[in-house]
Amino acid sequence: MCKKCGKPILVTEISRSSTCNNCGADLHSCINCKFYSPGSHYDCHESVDELVKDKERANFCDSFSVFKGDFDGKGNGSDDKSQAARDAFAALFG
């Protein structure tokens, strides 16, 4: 899903010039990457050498991998594994 508008990403291969079919946002950007983690070193779980200042613009990062989970209403990503873990924990006490 596009982090900017929340619509499904329709392209199968994301290059540096790929944009969202709905809102036109750059897709090869930090906010659409599965390694994006605000608060981590350079806001990334991967070992990157340079800071990407604008997380919403296209970049040349070799570690980019599109985030395949759903984004919650607060702009954070949540994938199926984390939801399953929360559900399992809740079931212990429910």
C-alpha cells in the first residue's frame, strides 16, 4: 500500500522512478520500505551509510524492499505477524 494515500500499489516492480497510480507519490522511498523504522539509526533497520533526509522522496537506496503489510491510521506499518502475535497474547487472557 502507498504510505502517502493508503491505496494498493498496482506496479509489480518498483524502480526509482515509480510513482503511485492514485496520488503520484514516489514509491521507492523510505516511508514505503519494510526497513523504515523511525527512531532507529537513520530511521532504518538496515545498515545504511548515508542519511536520507527526505523520507518521502525517491532515493537510490540499495536496501529498499517494498513494505507489504497494511498501514494503520497513524501512519505506522503493521504486518500480519505482529497482529497475529497480539491476537495470540489477547487470547491467553480472554
